[in-house]
Amino acid sequence: MKKISLIVTTYNKPDALALVLQALAAQKGVEFSFEVIIADDGSTPETAALIKQLQPNLPYSLQLMWQEDKGFRAAMARNRAIAMASGDYLIFLDGDCIPQTDFIARHLQLAENGWFVAGNRILLSEKFTALLLKNSLAILKKEGIKKEGIWTRHITEWLLPYLRRDINRLLPLLRLPDSSLRKSQKQKWQGAKTCNLAVWRKDILKINGFDEQFQGWGHEDAELVVRLLHSGVRRKEGRFSVPVLHLWHQEQDRHQEKKNRQRLEQRLINFV
């Protein structure tokens, strides 16, 4: 395995991003042979200030790709981050999705030529998210990078939060080994999301990355997966191996969703 590039998409959520970057600093079994590139879709200077603050103290390389705020252009932001990446294997993560300490190591265990890995997520409640984000930046500035947090919790420590409905599911926190079952739906495009998706750089370059005509919320990740499948790359399931903890947030403006869905459906028709 060669170098890994994590591409973390963000927009005006420095408090959440601070937790994600600290969780990445706590990764185990990877000897920090990875880089992190922030794909910033037009945040205010507060996010850049956070990056500048953290860069000298992180065990991995951290770079910022910022583009002007002209609406939801996550596809373009990710493409620009891909252009900056030096890794052979790309792991896409959202800036409000916190990985556990074995996240990268387990993604690498699943990595296989000719396959992309679709991970999954566990949703956190609004109340629990607010508690985690409370004074996040102030604490970071005062105490520095924390080695422990929700990213270090064992599954047994999540039982009570699950019973309190702080998280929506408990079973995805289980860990199962790699097996042929992970390839049982190798042509499935539904449900694969770039909040937790791993793909070889050569495979994503072969299809020219994300379609930047997708603007506004919705379906740019599904459309990418459809084109990966059409190019011969197959899906490998990352469930029960690489979950992320998705912080609650208000629903995105979806006025472009219908147009984006039509574009996705046209792509599906073209590939029948």
C-alpha cells in the first residue's frame, strides 16, 4: 500500500472540523503515512485560521483547498482537492463525520485493486451533537489537540447513548473481517456516499472525477459511483468495518435536488 490521501469536505463548520482532524490524529496502525486535504467550499476565514493553528501540531500533512463561495459546489471542491492529492488511494470524508481510531487502518484492509469501498454512518442526535460541539474551538485553543474523545470509545461505551437515542444505531459499530460477502452487491450504486467512500486515484481520474455540473445539494456522489461501475470498478461493502459518527445538522437547501436527480437518472439511462 502506498500513500493515502483523505479528502475532507467542509463549509463553515470549524467546530465540527476540529473534532474530525483530532480524530484523524488519533488513528492507529497507519504510522501516519497519510495526508489530509480540506476541500473547503467557500468557508469564512475561521476555517483557514483553524487549519493554520493545527498544522504545526498534527502528525500528518494537512493542506487547505479553498474556493470562493458561489453556492453548493462540493463536486468542484472535491475535484480541486483530488488535483492536490499525492496519494494512490483516496478516502473521502465529510467535515462533520468523525472517524474512529481504526478508520484508516480498516479501510486499508478492505482496499483492493478494481474495487471501491462504500462505508456507512451512524447519526448523532441534535442534543448530543450540540454537547460535543459546545466550546469545541475554545477548548482546542486552550488545551491543544486531544488524544481521546468519542473517536476512542469502545462499542460497550455506546450502549447508554444508544438507549438515550443519542445515536440512531448500535450494530454498525461491530467489526467483521473482510470476506466474499462484502462483494455480494458489486454493481449496486444506491447508498454509496462521499461522506465515507474510498477509491483508487487512478480509477477516479479515469472517469474525470466528479461531474461539476452538479451544483446545489444532491446526487453528485451517486452519479460518481454510477460512472465508476460503468468503467469496470466494482463496489465492496464497508459496513461493519469503517463507520463514521455523523454530527447532526440542519437539512441543506434542496432547491436543486430535482434537477440533480434528473441528471443522475439520465446517466443511469445512458448506461443501461
